[in-house]
Amino acid sequence: MSERIEKIQGRLAATFAPLDCQLQDDSHLHAGHAGAASGAGHYSLRIVSDRFDGLNRVARHRLVYDCLRDMMLSDIHALNIIALAPSEVPR
């Protein structure tokens, strides 16, 4: 696991105490893309947390972006987010 992935996951864990957090580095799929040239990565995130209860999708994404704000300026070029409340997870 890369240092960058560990840092992102650590921030998410501290902020959201997620019941599930799956972070995937998709940077290899964007080789040659202008955003990839800077070294910032492309990631997909699926996170389940009680913090998302009662919030719409935009509010949930804002919370995630706020958590990773400084990393969005240097380490993360793109972040695909699926943020769910526990009640929304299929059983």
C-alpha cells in the first residue's frame, strides 16, 4: 500500500470512523492525462459512515473534500466518491 493511500485512509478514518472504507488508486488508468503529469493521483472511494445520515450527496462529498482539502491541492487530482449512510448499504 502506498504512503499516499495510507495518509488518505488515515484522514478518513479519523474524521468519519467509517464502518467500511475502500480506497482504490486508479492513477494507472489515467496515464498521459494532464492531471497525471503533476504526479497527483486519481482515486475511487466507497465509504460508509454514520456521519452521512440525513445528508444529501452534495453535503457528503463536501465533508470528504473538507477532510482531504490540502491533499486535493497536491496529492489528489481526481476523487470519485460513493459516500453512504449505514442504512443505505444493501444487506
